[in-house]
Amino acid sequence: ATLLSEAGWDASVVRTVGSHCADVVARRGGRILAVRCLSDTMPVDEDTVEEACMVRERERADLGMIVANGSCSKAARKLAVQTGIDLLREDELAGFVGQARPVT
């Protein structure tokens, strides 16, 4: 949330616990970003990507993202591309949020 806020997003940590809830929701220029954050040890698999899709829909977000430093299966990467979910490592987030320009 801090990185998003520093990049001009109105970002907040969501306190709801559950697999179908965003961890961070951010807004900028009419766009909404729903982010799922995984611990370092959690692998990203197809189920994780499907959950991120559900989170994006639940939040009525334009963008969906998983931030994880754990391993990522080939099938998860493929599904993420097909569904438009961005898969990022924590150190890639700053570069991403600066590129996701607001709608004008």
C-alpha cells in the first residue's frame, strides 16, 4: 500500500481475512487495482490465480495483481496471462505502479 501511495494511488490495506478478499485496494485516475499479497513461502498455482480473478471481480477492479516472492507454476503463469492477472515479485512492484497510468 505504501509503494502504491507513493506512486500517486489512493491505496489502503483491507482488513478482511479470506481467500476471496483483496489485501490492498488502490484507486487512481478512475482505475481500481485489487492486490493479493502472498507470504514468501506460498507458491502461486492455478488456484491462486483463480482467486485473484474472483477478488478483481468482487472489488469491481480494472486490474488484478498477485505479489509473491515464492515459486510460480508454469500453469499459473499461463492462466495469469489468459485472465489478465499481473504476477509480480515484491521488488517489481515499484516499477509496475509507476507504469500503470491513470485513464484520462
